[in-house]
Amino acid sequence: MIVLITVLFIIVNLNAQPISIDRGVRAEGLWCFPLTTDSSTWLYLPDRGLLATNDENKPQFSFIRYVSDKDDTPADKDNTITKAAGGAVLHFLVSYDTDEKKVRRAEEKLKEILDNKNIKLGGPVIFKEGRYALVSSIINPENGVTERKLMSIGAAPVLQGSRIALSFEIDAERSKLLLESLKMPTPDVSIIFDMTFSGLMDAYKAKLTVDWEQVHIAEKIDAGLKIYYIGAELELEYEKMRRSGAITLVTEGEDAKMQLIVDGAYAKLTEMMFQKIEPEQAPAGEGDPLDALMNNLFSNKDNSFSTGKYFPFGGHAGYKKKNIQTSGFSVLNFNSRSSTDRHHYITFNIGDFYKKFGQSDEYIKTVSLFDVDFQKRRIAVGVDGSLLPEFDKLINSVTVQLRKQHQNGTVTLEEVNITKHLLDKGNNVFLTYGSVGDTDRMAWLNYDYNAQFSFRGGKTWETGWHQQNSAMINLLTPYERREIQLEADADSLRIKNVRAATVKVEYLFFDTNKIIETTVKPGEDLSKKKFDITLPTGQYGYKYSIRWQLKDGAIRTATSETEMGIIFIDTVPLK
């Protein structure tokens, strides 16, 4: 352990010193770079991916195909032998490193190339950041055509020897295809590492000028629709800007260094004009970002230090255009050394794994999933059509709680908050509970639920806990809207010398007392003087009072309670 810590300390200390990124030398297949502070000490780029092994030197790999008790045969078929549902889980660990023998050969080659016996390879470059992509070619069951699929992406460790654990699920048909692929001499299950490393560029006599007015004009010509780019597209954008005069690059020196200067300039432009984002964060409306990433990845993995070509853009990342309001000109000079990033690709293929280990169920096996402990019940939460409009009028949200008391004494409690935003998205809403400890399968279907309604204005009301065993909790409107009409004989009001009548309606909305009123004069259109009230479901009663103002100044009043939808206002009391 002490030796390992010492080695790591030495490597980290070496990487704290920048490398001369433009002075790389390829020796025995390894790219090597001198430290800027010590031209005799070099670092190398790790170059191979491999399947990780455990302490017993066994591969850390498992491919478990599972068969469930569910019938996957279409319902309209009369087969006596039917097809079971199932799938597979593939799990393995990968890493990247460099063969130590290759490192020593590269060191001797460097001494020979540079005619310097003092040169030594101090260790691997510690990368600035890394990404990986797991890719497999499978046969599309719908058309029989082999298609390359991006199965997983994620962050990769920056220190060689670190491990990445990959685990994902595939359906039954593709699990069979993958199994057959593994049996082939070179199965198409590959991982591509896109590793970023930094170093100091050489100083060049070069000047990059950006004419922002021309840049904005170019954006308008392109309609400004595209805001997400992959690396290869950025290079094309910059070439278009150079041709249009939006950017101007003036250089002096060797033609052999031209590509290095251009790459450095493009890297600086990218920092100014774009923001790096991961493909899964790509904005909507730009096509499938993962498909674009995979195409970019496979077209760019040969444009890196791995093959002797420089490439300033990552294959695993995208770039989002910044909203730049700058005007005038920006000038970048490259007459001093500055830091820049480069990308290095490492590939890994699963190889002849099946030939070596495929007969051992320690790595590949098929199992049955028939086990009631692993069953889960999914309860849908449905929203009644009459409730939907209320989210625009009166309801903020509805919190639905599910409580399942299991036979072993444990309790599952789940809840979901139903909002207008959730309903507008059209998402299906489910609550689930498991089956561990429930041997009585009929009792397992029973559960309790409670729904709490939050109204605008801060009021709440809840249904209380109810037990049921159906597969859906249906949310209904807990109240009803009622219309109360006013009726009167206009001649009767005039005969009774009524100048005006004020009608007040009082009703209880759950725990809140609501009061509304209106005033009516003889001869007015009573169809426009109706009340709309909201009562809890099943409650119809409300109170009302009428105050008549007579022409001689006298006041008559009356109060009552009713469930009727009509209030007669021409029944003026004598006193």
C-alpha cells in the first residue's frame, strides 16, 4: 500500500507540471510529451482498454438472462406452448492502462529518436476529464438490418487503472442476439473513451481577429435556428466564418505547424462562442442528440493523438451557442504560450470472452424469476374529467397517499402530488408497493389511500383513509357547483312598493363560511342575477336572507335555509 501511495504521489507531482502539448512524439505506438520544466522527463498517454479482473484474476463480468412467469404470447393465439417474457442484465467493469513493457520500449525509442540517453518516461498523463460510450451492433428485429446502438454514456475516471462499472437491461430478443454476438470471434460490444488532457502550446506568430458584425450576419443567414452543435460541426462553422471574413487568421512560420495553429485558434473561439454541454442536456428540437453524438464519435475517434492527428473537439460532448451581444472586433494573439486542451481516444472490445469463459455459469447463465417476493403492484391514479377544469379555477394540487400494511408488520407509504403542470404533460401517475412477507395473495391486494386537496387561498381538505383493492385510485371532484336562480313577479314587487331587494346567500365550503350577495330592482332581468356556489359533494343546503327596501323607507327582512335552486324574492312579509 505504501508503494502504491508513493507511485501515485510521483505521478500526480509530475502531472502538476505542464507538458508541451505541441511537441508530442509517437514512440512504439505511445504518444509521449515532454514536461515544460524538464525536457528529459516525459509523460505518455494510456493506450488500451481492458476488462477489469478481481483479486483472483477473474474477469468482472456477468450476463444474466432471466425468464419470468408472464406469458408474452399474443392473446389471440391458441398455442398450447407459449412464449414467456424475460430479458437480460449485462454487467461488467472496464478500465484503461498501458502495458509496462510497451512503456519501457517507448522510453528506449525516445532516447534513440532524440539521441538523448537521459530521457525517461515518468508516468501516464492524468487526464483533465473523461467520458465513455458503450456501443453495440445489434440486429433490428423489425427489418433484420444490423444497427449500431449507443447503450450507455457517462463520466470516465481520469487516472489510469481506475474502473468503470457498467450495468444495463435489455429485452429478451436482444439478449439472444447479444448472446450470439458474444459467441463470435470479435463480438461488436465496444467502449470508446474520450479523454481530455491539457498542456501548453508553443508560441506562434499568429493573430486571430473576430468581426462580430459579420458573425451576427452569418447567424441571421442561417436563420439562427441551430443552437446545439457537435465537434465536427463546429469546425465547419469556423471554416465558413473564415471564408466569409467573419474571422481572420494571419500566421507566420512553418506550414507544418499550420494545423496546430488553426486547432489552437478554434479552441479559443469555442471558449468565446460556445458552452460545452453533455449530449443528454441538448435542447429539444435539435434531432436525436445521442445519434448525433455516436456519429460524431465514430467519425472523430480517428482524428486524435491515437492516430497522430490533432483534434480540438470532444466526441462525447456537444456545444451550445452562447447569446453573444458583443460588437466591434476581438483580437487574439498567439505569440505567447497558452494552455489548451486535446482529446485522446481509447477503444476496448469484449473480444473472445465467450470462447474463454462462456461455458461457465459464473459469468453467463439463464435464471427463472418466478418469486412472489419480487412482485410489485402498481396502482394507477386517475383524475376524473370533472376534476380537470378545477385546476384552473379552485384547486392548487391534490396529494394522494397510499398505505400498505404487509403481513410481516412492515408498512409501505407512498405519495404523489397531482398538479396542473403534471396533468398538462399527460404523464401517467402510479403508486407502487412490494410483496415481501405477503403470503396471503388476496389480502395482498388490499391497501388504504387518502387524498388531500389544496385549494387556492390556503385551505385544505382531505378524504380520510379508505380501504380498497382495485388497481386504480380515481380522484373525483369533492364538491359540486350549483346555480341558484332568483325568481319574482315584477308586478307583485311594484304593488308592494318595493324599491329594491338585497339577497344574501351564505354557505359552508368545507371549513370556510362563504357569503355572496346581490341587489335586485323591480323590472330588472333576473336571468343575470343568479348565484354560483360551491358545496361539498352530497351537501345541498345553504342559508339566505332577503332585505326589502320599500318606497316609504320601511325595511322588511326574511331569513331561511333551503336546498332548492331557486329563491323567490316577491314574498315580502307584511311587517
